[in-house]
Amino acid sequence: MVNFKESLNNLPLIFTVIPLRDSKTGDPEHDNRIVKNIEARIMDISKTLSDFPGLTAINVPELVEENHEGKPRYNSIFTRKLARGIAYQLGKEAIINKVVAHMESFDEFANWIVETESQGIRNIVLVGGNTRHHRYTGPNVSEANLITKHLMKTKNLNDITIGNICLPERGGEARRMLYKTISGADFFTTQMLFEGDHITHLLKEYGELCSKAQVNPATVILSFAPLKSVADLNLLDFLGVDLPDETKDYILENEQVSKAYKRSIKNALDVLTAIMSDKIHNYPEINIGINVEQLTKSNMPYSIEMLKEFHIMTQKK
């Protein structure tokens, strides 16, 4: 099995799987049905991804909605079971995302970390709340990084690889990344990228800040997802992902809509090539990785097509 933490220095390739929308109701029949659905999904996705030996890890996000008061509604309860199951079948490592902003107490967060590590999951992306306008009960991301490092020592846990989220278009993001790196982040996963200007400027500034602070920069894993139709724009808008008009026109407004996903994949490859070329001169000290995301359930075949292209690229490195 490839060690994910060790791979962070060598262009890791991860795949992000959408979890099933599920919830525990207390009804045994309902909950058993959800578990069976997850087990079937594990086998289906594992079979689909078995053709990619260069894949480093499987990533599963947490689906959480917030009401107007910032209170959470959890729509994915069995993310650890899904990620662990697929990773085990493939002989890869699992990565789990956790929104820490909604943790009610230190004990709740500590118990979640200990329980996750006990299940053999040692790669965790700690995520903040959706907006700065709410007063969340849980820690901010840097605090969560520090708490996780503390728990590794006090609870005698195996080494946990800590990830955080990176939003290239957000003002002051390089400074946030520096602070999160100092507090324990080993890697960042970016929001989905459809152009390279924001991320190249961010990486250059982040590299400069790390140099001044005498800090080794964390690996930055660039996220990409294919688009198949105009309908995908609604989801991107909901997720707060920026799709430049020129890129949108190129991918989705072309007469051959059925070929949109192919243009989407080509755009992603072009963006990555530009970033890697810029890296040589402007931020050679920052290690880069690739994350292919499954945007929607129906996009899975196109996500696999994109993964295939990036897999070929990483095998040639």
C-alpha cells in the first residue's frame, strides 16, 4: 500500500467520491438498507477504480447543509465506512473530510478523532464553516489542527496526516494557508479549478510567505471535475465555485453539447500544465498533487475519463 503522507512529495493522485445521502433514523430496517446500499457502492466504485494502479488515495467529503443560524444538517453519516471500504478493496489509503465548526465540545472532537484513527483512517481534511457571519460552536481550522496534533501525543495515536481546504479566489488566502501550515496542515485541497490565474498567484504568495517565516510549505492538491451540461452550473454556483465566462463558453456553450465533458477534460489538463510550468520558476519548493472529483452521480463516467488522462500524465512523470 502506498503511504499517502510519503506520497505528498511525489505528485499524489487522489479521487473524490460523492457519499450517499443518508441519515440514521433509528429504524433498523431503514438503517440496514442504507448500510447495504453503501456496501454495494463500495464494490461498484472499487471495481471502477481498479484500473488505476497509480491512484494514491480515496477521498470522501462530508455533506453538511447549514440553516440561516448556521446550524448543521448532516446528509452523509457513513462517510468513514464508504472511504474505508473502497480504500481497502483497492489497497489504497482513505481520506475523510470533517466539518469541525459544528463540533459542540472538545470531548466531541477528541472522540471523533480517536474513533476515526481506530478505524484505520489516518488522513483527515479538517473543514471550517460556510461563512464568517455565524458564531460556530466548534474550533476554527487552525485550532482543530493544533488539537489534532495534541491528541496524537496525549492519546498515543498513530501519525495523522492533516489536510485543510484552500480557496484560491478568497482574499488573504495565502496568509491563512501559512497559519494553517504552522498549526499542523500537511496538505491542502483546493476548490475545483477551471482557470489557473488565481491559484498561480496564490501559490507564489504562499511560497514567499513560507520562505519568510522559515516554514516548509504544505503540499497543495489541485482539484478538477468534468462538466457535462449547463445543469452542472447550478451546483457549481451552490458550492461557490467560480467559472470564468470565457471558460464556461468554451466548455458548455459550444454547439456540440454532447462533447462538453471532453472540452472540460482538455481545459483541466491545460490548466494543470500551465500551473506546473509556472511552478518551475515561481514556487519550485511547493509540492503539487491532483484530485479528480465526482461532481454528481451522473458525472461518474466523465470523472473516470478525466482520471484516466491524469493517471497517464502522472505515470509519465
